Amino acid sequence: MQPVPAITPDPVAHHPHRPRRGLRWALTLAVLAAGLGAAPAAHAAGLGAAPAAHAAASPYERGPAPTVASIEASRGAFAIAQSTVAASSVSGFRGGTIYYPTSTAEGTFGAVAISPGYTATQSSVTWLGPRLASQGFVVITIDTLSRYDQPASRGTQLLAALDYLTNTSGVRTRIDRNRLAVMGHSMGGGGSLSAANSRPQLQAAIPLTGWHTVKNWSGVRVPTLVIGAENDSVAPVSSHSEPFYTSLPSTLDKAYLELNNASHSAPTSTNVTVAKYSISWLKRFVDDDTRYDQFLCPAPPASATIQEYRNTCPHS
């Protein structure tokens, strides 16, 4: 692993789950007040109007203003590196690979742990590592203790991976331990729901064509994007992704994205739609970056890649 450079601290401390909304409005009002006060002085001095500059509504914004092209691109604005986590060096999961931005000039980053599905290894979700990391996250794709682990165990392992990242890993100083998320495919997706249910301090969860015997997730308090696939015969949306979504509290920030004409394995290889909306969800709720609301609210319409999208916009 490369040497870890000095880190610019976050400008304010983070308090998990939605108190940041008040901070965002306070910052916005302060910026507006400052601008209104400065304008007459500039005019009196004959300076004219100064060019408008973007004032970050959230202290956790990372990277340039997003565009459709930037979130659909194979890589984001951050240069990244990766390191291997040997199974023998950790407990609670079977090792994995960490992907992380090389520069910390903008401050620390949120972190995401990603689990593969039944009988699979991290190779099935590896494509997400550099894709998400280059957008401004520290990402770990994990191998599970057994390739046959059930969703609840995978959820526990996702949390163990996050604990490793924040407590003992070589990249721990790059991470804001209060801005963490989980993702997973199939039983790993079910595992992400289990993890969110047991650790409400998480900022986001994204089950990808998730599979779980539990259908009721009314206790989840973590903003959740459920991604299903129209032609999934392993975890049909009618008995998995749809009931997962509908059972989540109606007051929760949640969304349901059904991939058009896609199979259960759609999230296991490069998929622009999965990446686009996963990035937007993580940015919006891990980084509290409202610049990404434009891709989530209003709901994107049905298209060649989207069969259906439901949500609870506007987000809190």
C-alpha cells in the first residue's frame, strides 16, 4: 500500500442520519447572507458583480459537479490505488480488496463494503470497486467466510469489513467512520439488508438483485436503494426485490429500480445503469451531496434499461 499522506480534516463533525439537513440549510443561508452583504459594497466601489461560485451545501461534497456523462463514465475524477487484504490478516470475513482515492486534499471519504452472492467470490463484484472509488469513496469488495454463507452471515461480514476499514486498515485515516454504506449481490444483497437492519447508523444500503428468506424489512432505518431485474429467475422481483422495497417504512428515503430485460447476474459485470444510480444514491446519502438529487428526483422514466423506478421523493 502507498504511504498515506496528511489529510485535510472535515470542516465539521458529522452526526449520523439527517441532522445534516439543518446544517446544509444553515450553510446555505450564511452564504446567501454574505453574498447579499457583499454585493452593495462591490457596487459602491465600482467593482461590478463578482462571478458566482459554487458554495458547498454539504461539507462532505467530493469532486466536481456531476453530469450524466460523469456518473455514467467508467471512471470518476479521483485517481485511485488498491491493496489486497489477506484472509489471514482479518477476522469476521475472508479478506478482500480495497480501492481508494490517492488524494485526500478534499478531506476524508465515506466507505462502502460490497459482498458477492451465493457460491461467488469477490471477483463477481470487483468491477464496482474502482468505479465507486474513483467517484470519491473508499471501497472494499470482500470474500466471505464460506461461499455458501447465507444472507444474515454475509450481513455480519459486511459490518466486520467496515469495522476493519475504519479501525485497523492502512486506509483508516482516509475514512470518515460516520459515513458508511453496504452493498451486495444476491445473498450478498440480502446481507446488505441484514446489515442495515442491525446497524441503523449506516448511511446507505444497496441490495443488487437481492435474495433473502426474510421479506419484511419494516425495521430498517437506513436509506435503501433496491435494485431488481425484470427477468430474474433466481430471485424474482415479485418475491424478493419488490416485497423488500414495499416492506421498508414509507417514511424512509428509499427507491426501487428494476432493470429492464435483465437477469439475476446483471450486477456482476459492468452495468452503466447499476453504476449510475448506485453512485447517485451513495453520493446523496453517504456524502449528503444534493447535487445528485437531479438523477434521483423526479424518478427516471421507464426506458430501454429501466423497467420501473419507484421512490419517496423529495428526500429528507
